Amino acid sequence: MLDLLGDLKRTHYCGELCLPDAGRAVTVMGWVHRRRDLGNLLFLDIRDRSGIVQVVFNKETQPEAHAKAEQARSEFVVALEGRVTKREKSNAEIATGDIELVASKLHILNNAKTPPFPVEDEINAAEETRLRYRYIDLRRPKPLRNLALRHKILLEIRKTMDELGFLEVETPMLTRSTPEGARDYLVPSRVHHGQFYALPQSPQIFKQILMIGGLDRYFQIVKCFRDEDLRADRQPEFTQLDLEMSFPRQEDIFNVIENVMVRACAVAGVQAQAPFPHMLYKDAIRKYGSDKPDVRFGMELHEVTEHFPVEAKQKLQIEGSIFAFVAPGAGAYSRKQLDDLTEKAKAAGARGAYFIKVAAEGITSTVDKLIGPENVKRLAESCGAKTGDLVVAVSAKQEIKGTEAAALVAGQLRLQLGEALGQIDKTQWKFLWLTGFPLFEWSESEKNWASAQHPFTGIVDEDLEKLETAPWEVRSRGYDLVLNGVELGSGSIRIHRQDVQERLFKALGLSEEVLRRRFGFFLDALTYGTPPHGGIALGLDRVVMLLTGEKSIREVIAFAKTTAAVDLMAESPSEVDPEQLGQLGIQIKES
């Protein structure tokens, strides 16, 4: 027979009890974590979100409570009345190890099936199992700590934004479809048959309209939705810090975000130093082979095309540039290890990988015969290779307009080898602002220049004249914030002039009909006195992921979806009743 809670009131959380509470009568509530029966003495470890406390039941002094405790099992929900006493021997493994609770009364409020995995900090259960039984997983200390830290970080962000004069404004969840790169999640309208709402990929248009509306400083911690392929740091629904400012200089936005991030990091015990350094996009690509460079370690890239004679390039079928970097201490790599590196390079898009080993007895290379010993030596010297090092050089299989394809391949290898060789200092927290992005990127499928960001991104003033004649040279007023090789967010100073916005749309080949259909209400708003404005959006799931030391954002989201966009616990997505589909005027076609 289960007990009723009635008027019973919890006086303390389990993990809060300590030595000064000795002698105090208390009531705690939670789950049975562990049970140990020693005959006359029976011990229950009781757990709530604050921690664990040991409760002792004495058969001689409290026979009724002891008999009740014999019925308790793992994960039963209980309430306990008793008195705090000092332990004869402390347990340093738990925070309440100096005391225990001598039970006078046990209330079993609910029973429980045996859980599919133990409620422990470290378990071997598969992620799919943990996500299916997420309500069990959340009882574990690690997920609890992650969500508690997430709460504190978001709370500190809100405090900071308020102190900086920003107003939190909610924007619609049901809006119109305005394709911004990823696919929209569509919501059919029952009232307006054949018409659809879209869940927002971001509040981009609405936050710009708030600037037109005179709110001056807006922010929002907002859910966004994108129907795209998933990975460790991506979910179909995600949370971002979204902000916009009127009349800003770029550095004004940087100052706000640096203030936010320094304080958010401090909550997690991480000391971040502001101002954050800046780097041009083109330099990041050429030095690190990435638009989100991890600058916690060296192994910088060097263009070494000049060391490959024309004849060698022809034999190796190299069309573009060649980039190389030094892998410290990897000069002893075996033939098999070099073959593995070659395969990784090809998987990353390389046409070929070329190696130089620097040893005390001399320099050897896989391309010695093709480029000659002198070129091999000069190449190694140009990269700064030392005795015991390995020089890794790559060319790209496919050249893409406006990019350094070989550098991008080398950048992926740099990260893999940096990790394998222990070059990355995991104690460092390296923020970086990236600026000077190209406004356009080449679309191989469409064979034209497309907007690299959203089509409202501002243009560097002196590049405006190139918009129609040399779009590949036009720089945007966009910027990204990177932390330890992870892109936290991006933003830009926006286009606020209608004439410039029209020129950009024309350069993108968007017809008046398409523009009116996608952005009509926004284009109308631009004609009513739009102030200069700009903003940024930070992925808060990624921020919390990094600050908790996790490798996947699924570990910092209460109810995450799998890489197949499935909620295993709620069994979502799911089929719906034909009656519901009929009300919406929707018919499912057989695939």
C-alpha cells in the first residue's frame, strides 16, 4: 500500500544537509538511490537533484520504519522523517558524508520498475537508450549539472543584456516562409486551406523591423527551427541569443557580445579575456584552412605551390594551389600511418597528399623524384620544419571559385593531427572575431554567385561599385564569433537603404515577383525610415556545450533529438489521424 503525501512538507534537500544540522529533525524527499540490508541495520541512500544523503533504519529502536524500509527498492519515490546525526566514520565520496539521517518514519509515495540503466554519473548505456528513457537519464548527476549550468548561463546573459539597455521582445513562432538557406518547417493552416505558416529559421526579419519600429536595442533568447541534416552541434530546433542595435558601429556590437561572453564564462568558472582578437576571413583560410580556426595551437599553413615545378604539377594533376603544415614530432610516422593520412586527405577532398620527413640523417620525401631534392629542402625550410617533424602538403581534387580549396583540405588534416599529436591545449579558451567575409559564394549547382549569408547583410562601402561588375571581390560587413574552433554565431551590419537592397537583389538575380512573394512586407517596411542597424545571433546550445566540456549539444538540451531528427522518448515525428489531415486539406502520397 502506497502512502499519501498529504500535508507532509520537505524541510531540506538531501545534498544540503551537513554537520551543523546534527540534532535537527528534518524531512527529505526523493528517490531511493541504493539499498543495503545488514539485518538489524538497513541503509537507504536517498537522492534528489541536490545530492545524496544516507538514511539508517534501526530494527530495535524503530521497528515499524525498518519494516517499511525492507519494502523499498531502487528508484522508489519516498519521504523520510528523521534526525540528523554525526557519522562515526565520514564518507569523503559524497558531500553529506559527515552526517547521516536516523529514520523515524518512511513514506513510500510511489514504486518503480527497474530502470534500463543505473542512475550513476558514468554509465555504459547507448545514447539511443538514454534518449528513449530521458526521464531516467535526467536523474543522473551529469545531465542535472549540465541543465543547472545552462540555466545559470542564460540567467546571467539576461541580466547582462538588461544592464546594457536591451529590451527582450518575443517574435512570432508562426510566420511566413522566407527561405534563408535551410529548409523551413511548415505548419498547415486549418482556417486558410492550402496555405502554410513556417517556423522561423531565425527572427532575422522581425528583429530588423523592431529597429524600424524604434526599439533601438532588442534581444531575445529564442527557439529557431531548420529542416537540415543534423550533426553533433546541430538540432532541428535550437536556442540562440538574438540581438539587434540601431545606429551601431561594428565595435559596439563586439563590445556587447564580449561583455556577455566574459560574464557567461565566469558562471562556468572560465576566465575569458576581452577584447577578443580579430582576424580577416582570408587570413584564417590561408593560415588555418578554416573559417572557424582553432588558434589554441600552431601548425599554421603555408602555401608551397612555388616549390612544385610545372612538370611535377602536370604529372600530379594539380590545378590549383598547394598548402602544407608541420606536424611536430611526426617524422617517425610509418608507411601505414602515412597511407592512412593520405586516405583521410582524400576523404576531405584532396587530390593528393605529399610528405617530407625531417631526420637527423637528412630529409626524405614521397615527392623527392618529382620536385627534386632542392625543392624538397626549400619546402621544408619554408614551413619551419625541425628535426623529427613531418611536413604534410596537399592539393585539392576540385577547385571552387573564390576559395582556397587546398587550404580547406589542409585545415581538416591540421585539426586531426593536432588532436592526435596532443598539440591542442585544452585548458585554453580562445575567442576570435572573424571579419572581411566575401558577400557572395559560388554555387556549383546553380553556376552563379549566391549570397554567402542572408541577403540583408551589409556591404563594405568601397566595394559597392563592384556589386554588378565583380561580385566575387565584394566584402560583406558580416562577422563571426569563434571559440576553440567552434563557430558560436554570426551577424552583420545590415543594409538599411532601399536602393542598396534593390541592387543586391538584382545582383542575386531575384525577380520582383519572387521578392514580393518572399519579403514583400519587409521591403515595404524599409521605405518608412530605416535606421542603420546591425546585430548577431549566438548559438546558446553550443556555448553551453563548450562550457560544460561536452562534445555534443544533445548533452545540454533537456529533450534532444537524434541525428535522424527523431525524439525517441516522445516517438516524434508520428503519423496523425486521417480526420486531422482532412481538416487541413492534406493528403499523404505514397512514396
